[in-house]
Amino acid sequence: MTDLNISINDELLAFIKTRVSEGAYVSVSDYLQALVAADRDNREKTDRFLMDGLESGAPVPLNMSEIRRKAFSVFEREKTK
């Protein structure tokens, strides 16, 4: 594993130390590793969604009136349960 030195403001450091003291993370290093890993995973997921969208075919225009009508229909049906 490689060491990394960073500068961080006092407010953010206090937040990180609080998360560690709450037991959510073992150490500041553990917190930062989890944060970077989550960012990487979110980026990969976003890239996959974008590619899925591009590969899904020609765009279809949205009919907002129809979408709104269906949404209200579902809402009314759920409200009566």
C-alpha cells in the first residue's frame, strides 16, 4: 500500500474523525479509502447507465401528459388500499 499526504480543512477533518469515533470506520485512512472506492463505483455505474442508454436504440419522445395521467392513476389506486 502507498502512503498519501493530503491537506484538509479542520471542519472536514472533524467530520471524518467523528465518523471514525462512531465506529463507522476503523481509521481516517479506512474512511478515505471507502470514500474513493464509492466514488469509483458510482462513476462506473454512471458510465454503464450512459452506455445502456446509448445502446438502447433511437430516442422516443416523452408524452408528459400521458406520464402524468398514469402517475395520478397509480397514486389514486394506492391511496384507496
